[in-house]
Amino acid sequence: MTLPILYSFRRCPYAMRARLALEAGGIEVELREVFLRDKAPELLAASEKATVPVMVLDDGTVLEESLDVMRWALDTSDACETLMPDQGSMRGALALIERMDADFKPHLDAYKYLYRSDQVAAFAAREKALPFLQELDGMLAGQAYLYGQKRSVADIGVAPFVRQFAHVDRDWFYAQGWENVKPWLSAFLESDAFKHIMKKYPKWVAGDDVTVFPPSEV
């Protein structure tokens, strides 16, 4: 059986949430780990954008955005049931992810990339990112996850980016007052699902043996 092909990069938060959705749905793919500084020609041929994740389905359809991969996983497997919020709706959870991509991620990028070269600008960007984190902290009050007491698509879609934000300056992040976001992020990082999708793979080159993801063992 021909498996869908997933071009991925282990540390990319967009690729993380795509892999988490596939893992939640028990969907097997052929994983091709790429290095962003030396992209595989096959990735460039599949997608002019050449950003990860890129998924090539067995009918030739190319999914070039992580949310498209997530929605495909939700539509074609039991990921929808597994990742359905127990409060609110799937539409609302996906809308939160889309809003994070538009309103939080640009400030995260500026904070991360300017941190070592222009801290004044980096800290200004960090301040602009804080309202979204404060909103998450409010959503998590009295519950373990963003939409209730079970993991949902919102958690796997948002947490990789909060992880990236936290890692810019961990001492500062964990000294802040959001007492709900910090344990939520820690639980995500310690979860079996996250450990499962973060297994390390060598760079893929044409001719390598097929790597099936999710792995049978961590």
C-alpha cells in the first residue's frame, strides 16, 4: 500500500502539530525528515513554498499548510473524535488556532529572531504577544485543557508555539504569573503523544528505506 508522504522538520511547530494530528488519528505516513537549510529536491518539486509540513496524498494532492494536514486528519480518521473539544466546538477550536497564527505568531517570530541582536525590539514584540497568552491562561482556569478536561485539536495546534515562545527565555517565561499556562505547557511537553512525535530521524535522501510514522516505539 502506498502511504501519504509527509515532509517534516522535527523542531518546526507547524510540523509538530501536523504530526500530532496524524498520531491522534493513527494515520500512517511515509515520513521524510528534511533540513531547512538544505531542502530535498523532492520537497521543492512538490511545493513551491517548500515550507514544512508538506503532505503528498496517494492521489497526488498536495497539502501545503499544517492546518490543511490537520483538517485532513480530522476528516479521514478517528482524530476528529479523539481531538473533539468536550466544551465548545471543533469550529471554535480551529478558529483559535487560526487567530493564534495571525495574532500571536508574528510577534513570537520577532521576539525569537531579534532576541540576540536587538533586545529593545524583541521585548516590544514580546509585549504584543502577551495578550494571547493571558487569554489562554483565562481559558485554562479550572480545567486541564483549553476546551475542557480532555486534549483537543486546540491544544495540539497551539502548544507547540507556546513552547517556542517559552524557550526564547525560559527563566523569564516561568517567572511570569500565568499559573494555568505553565502547568498546561509542562503537561504537554511531558505527554506520551509529544514524546512519540518528537522521535529523532536522520535527514531523508532519495533511495532511503521508508520511515513509517507514527513510530511503533518511542
